Amino acid sequence: MKLRQTERFLFAGVPDGTFAILGQSGTATKRRVTNAMTVTVAAEGPPAEVELRLQPVTRVRGRVTSLRGAVAGALVSVQSEATRFYTRVTTDLEGAFETEVPEAARGVTLTVMAPGHALRAFEAPVDGSDLVLHVPSDGGTVRLLGMDTPNASLQQDGKRLWGGDLLSWSRSHGGAVVPGAALELPAVSPGLYRACAGSRCVEQTLAPGAAIELDFR
């Protein structure tokens, strides 16, 4: 759908469900994008409304590696809390990836979800440098209780993990999922895990092959 710089739009006939909406503008050499907005559509109730703001972009690129070498087919999520931006990209046969983020995002959190490896989060500046993200092969299991607690969040070694990434990782690895109550995360990287709900936080260190339990309640 093509729009002028400031214009309203409407999608008709959309089925019930949850969708991500984003916009882009410009040429291959000078582009602007919006943050991705999640919208839930229901047959009953008013139409969902979102506001998309175009922002200049810059590139983030790098490689995912492990002790076995380049990691192909890894899913890398890139998020910036400062600009409310989120996207995903998959590594190629050489383990390389490249994507775009808003220029205003001075730093990003990258979460690598690679088959046969442990889920690992990284932080990196947005300065045009090539990134090397090294993921471990062995991990452990984190069990989260009280997932329906308002403002619940989980950090791995101080890096926030995105809820959508955790849910898809759990399901793809056969983890137990009890909607709104509990979530099991198999094969996640060893390290310090911190779960917070409001001002209350609990933390534990996960060792390779071990399991820990964190309660948001």
C-alpha cells in the first residue's frame, strides 16, 4: 500500500488474530522504516488503531559462530527499546546476517536462536562495525512461573530477552507452556538470569546442563 507522508489507511477483511505491521519509504540507498507494531484483530469490538512513524535507518551486520564454525540458519532478533524497534533475520550459509535499524537506535540487543546451540543474547552499538556473535553449544533449562504477572521481564546476563522470542524458542524445543502461568525454556545459554515484575526481582545462575526456576509472583 502506497501512502503520502501523512495519511490514514485501513485494511478491510482481515481475519481474527495478531499481526505485525510496519512501513517503509524511500530508495535502496536512502530508506526510512517504522517500528513494527503488534495489532490484535477481533470480530467483536472497534477496529485496532496504530500510528507508524518513519525513521532514517542504518545497517547492522555480523556473523554467528560457535566452536564448530559458522552457524547457518540461525534466527537473530534485533531490538531497540529506545526506538521501540524489533525485527528478525536469518543467517546465511556463512553465518552472516544483515538488517536495518533506525539511526536513533544507538545500541541494540541481539538474541541468537540457532538450531543445535543454546539461546544467547548480546548487546552491540549501532556504529557500522561488523559483529561476531559466538554462541555456546551446551545450555540449561530455565522455568518461569507467574508469567501473567504485569510488567514481567527476563534478563540474561543483564540483557533483556524478548517475550515473543522466548515463547517461540520454548515451543520449538518442546518446552512446557501453560498460558499465563508457566514457561519452560530448554537449551538456553549458561549465565545469570534475572526475572523482574515491577520493583520485585529474583535471580539465579544457570550452569551448563542444569535447571533453575524463577517465580515472578
